[in-house]
Amino acid sequence: MIYKDLHAFIAALPSATLSIQWGSDYVYKIGGKMFAVMGPPDGKSRSLSFKAADESFEILTHLDGIIPAPYLARAKWIQLDKPQRLPVKELKAYLIRAHALVTASLPKKKQRELGLTV
């Protein structure tokens, strides 16, 4: 999956917002809370980090090119040195799950404000 397609996919998740932080990293949030981070589009680093479920964290961090995310590992974030480490379908599923995990951690009122609950 190329960078611009990956960006478009993440940015299109329900109520996702993008902010540029830490210089030029793309930080994707839901309700003000991060769920994914990508290195800048024109930068050397093409890494991708995202929130993972406990069991996914354990599985993914045993694969080549995937490590516990620096500074966020204790919160079960993983970092791929390049998004191509996972098949596109699988990567999209993990990103949808990251979005869902962070959405579920938001207060119910915030979820309703964002139109994410009934």
C-alpha cells in the first residue's frame, strides 16, 4: 500500500482527524486521542505506528520489522518499519481495530458528539 493510499484510508475512518506533530509526523486522532501515526510523506522514515489489542500486540511484535512502538509500547502500540510488512487487507483491519479501540476508550458523551454511537 503506497503512502498516499494509506493516508487516505486512515483519514477516511469515521470522525478521524489529522494533525501534524513532532515536526512533520502525521498523527491521526479520534476525539482528540491518537490511534495511528505515520512518518512524514517526504521524510526518510516511512514507519507506521498504531494502537493494538493485547493479543495483537503479542503476535505482531514477533514479526520481522515490527516492534513495540517507542514511548508507547506500554499502551500496546506497535511500530512497523514500513507498512508493507503486513498484507493490505490485514493492515486495514488492524487500523480499523486501532480506531475502534480508541473510540471505545472515549467517554460515551464524546462518542455521541462524534456520531459514533446510537
